[in-house]
Amino acid sequence: MNWYMLIPVIVGIICAIFGYLIGRLNKDEQPTTTTNDTDSYLLKIKNLESDLEDCRKSKQVSKAPNEVLIPFDAIAAKTAFGKAIKTDDLTVIEGIGPKISELFKNNGITTWKALSESSQSACQAILDKGGERFKLHKPTTWPTQAKLAYEGKWEELKTWQDELDGGR
């Protein structure tokens, strides 16, 4: 009989027994943590839901069931205007420049939707509050332009703006 064939078989059996015993010892030493893991994940989910709610409040995302939020289509805006347009950039409105945009944002009008929902007199009051240099601007078309921007009617807005002079 060939003894050199028997040695690897014996070594394999011994290694298998030792591996089994070591595995059993390690399994007995480890506590079960499935309950703790589940509680940990539930706590993380609760924290994420809280963060999401805070984010919605800070971004003023409406949760009204009958209100439809219109997504911004950057490609359509770029096609109509020939340049990249950022979401809720008030300077897209004819007659509003960077300083007036900043003035409106400081007074709580930060989106096209908010501007479209404000009256001409409210816009004029903000301009008057901004000082003498803003009083000569006339915001007669700004809410309507903002509504077109919010609704994504870029071609219609661009055509109308080509006819306007400084927002009038």
C-alpha cells in the first residue's frame, strides 16, 4: 500500500475536525445582535424621515393634495433662451436684474411661483422699500412672466419678452 497517499487524507480529516471545533467555539462566543440591529435600523429610518420632513419645510415643498408641483425643464429653457437657465432665477424675468433679484429674495420672494402669486402692488412696495434707485422700475408684467417661467412656457415667455422694454 502507498503510505504517501494516506497522509494527505489524514491531514485533511484532522483539519476538518479542528475547523469544525473552532467554528463552534466562535459561534458560542458571539451574542445574537439581530434585535439590536433591527432597532438601530428603525432609529436610522426615523431620523431620515425627520430630516426629509425638515428638508421639505425648508424648501417650502407643498404637501397639499390638489397642488401640482411643476418640474423645471432646463433643456426647454435653454432651447428657448439660448443659454443655461437655473431654477427660480428671477433675472430671467424681463426688467429684473441681479440687484432687484437680491432685493426680492431678501423680502421672501425667492421663486418664480412666489413672484407669480404676488401682486404688482406688492412688487412695487418691495421696490419702494429698496430705495430711490429701484422706484423707477415698473413691475406690471413681472408676476405674469414669472407664472410663464414657473409653468415652463419658455417659448411663449421668450416671444413676449422680445416685445417688452425693461419689463413694460
